[in-house]
Amino acid sequence: MKHYLIFIIGSVLLLWATGCDSPSSPAGTDRAVLSSLSIQPNTIQFGAQSSIGDTTLTVQIRATSIEAPKNVLLYTIEQDGVLLTEGTLESESDTSFLAEYSLTVNTSSNTNYTVYVYEDENTSGQRLQGQLQIRGRIVSPPVIEEVNNTEQVTIPDSGNQRIDFFARVVHPNGQELIDRVNFFLIDQSGSQLGNDFSMFDNGVFNEVEGLIDEAEGDSLYSRAFFINPGNSPDEITVNYYAIGEDGQSSDTLQTQLSIIE
């Protein structure tokens, strides 16, 4: 899957040391030796032509020191304070260290990561900190253009009576970005009847299972249910909505359904 990226290549050059602005250490501890941290790339912007979905990026974490540290250098990557991974930086020279990490991100999501680098057995209390920002492509939510269903149905004396539901749904950025189209039913007492129900645009017609779609990929989603003599009269609100691949929801459109004797 090809992804179009705008890489803003740069370095995050931040130094953090407890209670000070420059490498130093509390009395009785080893002095701080780390001098800089860079993350490449440190900002990634996915362009409008990027496919929606997960992709893997290679991130380089490079640290330098004033002098050769006594212990190995470690790194951690966190998201919203939650540890995602940790590892070891490899030595490029006495004062330069590098780690590469494969990071899986979603091309439609905005995500911030915090990277920390510190010396193992960190008696100096020194820790370098940097940021990695992921900016997803701008995606619109699905749009429900119209909905309709059987408006009134009479409870049969015997057998079943079919009720049809339809929704025409489009996505401004491509139909493949529609994840699902659903509806749910609220009865006259305000209670939901069952779970949310899936609608289909797959060209499958199987009336027994409530599948009544006549043409695949025509943007018209459908579903059918049946009532029988065991049903009771009711006034039902039908609520239609669609969800995109990135989790964005369309507006909810409503219709009415009357079940009468």
C-alpha cells in the first residue's frame, strides 16, 4: 500500500536534568554526560493521496554525549504517558549513539509520542526528552444523502410481513472509506429494540435472512425485517448513521415506522 508523506525532517534537541538547565548532577552522584537528542523524522504529515489505514515508519533516535558514558544508553517511547516500547541505543562512536524503531501508525490519526533517553543505572538523574508528531490526512465523514423505510405496516393474522429499510450513503473521499452503515430502533416508550442493525450494499438477496440488496456498490444500503401475529402495535423511530474507516460518524437521520393492527 503506497502512502504519500510530507516529512518535516528535523531534530528535537532538548535536554532535561533535574533541577538545572545544563548537564550537571546532585552532590554525591555521577555527573551528567548526555548532551543532545535528535529524532528523525520528528514530524510526519500524511498527504491527501495517502491511503487510509495503518503503515509502518522507521524512526531514528540519536543521542550524543560529552564523554563516553559508563553504562549503556536506553530509550523509551510513550504515548499519553503509557509506555509503548523500550530499547538500547547502539554505539556509533564513544560519544554518538543510535537506535532505529519501526512504528506502526494510522494515516488518518493525529498522535504525539514522547521519547526519553537516559543512561542505565542513571545515578545522575539526567534524562533527555524529545517529541515525535504524527499528523494524519484530513478526511471527511460519510454522508447519508437520503433514508426511507416502510412507513406503516399491519400486523398479519398469519405468516410474516416484511419491513424494508434503505439508506443512500456516500463518502466525499471515496466509497472504500465507508466502514459500516447501521440503524437502531427506539420504541414509543423510548427504549431501544435490540442492538444496532447492519445494512448492506453487497448485491446479495436472501429474503429469509433480511438481505435485500439488488446491486453491489451503488451506494444504496438495505436491510429487511419481518413481523408476525405475535408483534404488538408500536410507534418506532428509526435512526440511521454511517461510520468511516477513521471512526468519524455521519449525522444521524431519523424516520418513523408505525406498526398497527
